Amino acid sequence: MNAELQRHVHEAIARLDHVLERGADASHAEIQAATLSILAFRDRALKMHREGTASKTYLDKANVLLSLAYGGEFPLSGLHHNRFEQTRDGLRQMLDGA
């Protein structure tokens, strides 16, 4: 994983950690910022895939994590912390595998 993608992943993890620490007190703006940081990571992974520098498997993982985050941000009721935890843990696994 190149330095730019690592920066995106670290930022997303930090934002997810912040939301998880705040729990029910997390504002929509904080939750949205976390999701948008994952979107930025996925968009960069998509660009790299199109350039031939990231595999389809790598892009698929980024898409799954983005879907998890959106599922945590827009549940039918409440906030799904477990989806943000799964997203954060998936991002950490991607860093460990880089």
C-alpha cells in the first residue's frame, strides 16, 4: 500500500475511533466525516485500480468497508457501532497486509 493510501486509512481509522469513543454523543457531522474519509480512501483505491496499480481484490475490500460504514451511518434506527468497529478493524487488517 502506497503512502497516500496509508494516509487515507490512518485518517479513516482515527475518525472511526473518535466516533466509537463518543458513542451515542457522536454528532452526525462526526459520523459523516468518518464515512467520507473511507470514501476518499475507496476513491483513491479505485483510481489506482484503473491505473493498474491496485488489484480488483483490493478495490473490492475498499468497497465492502465503505458499505459497512454507510450501514453504520444510516441504520433504520439508532447508530450501528458494530459496523463502524468492523470497518475500522478491516482497515487495520488492510494496513497489516500492506
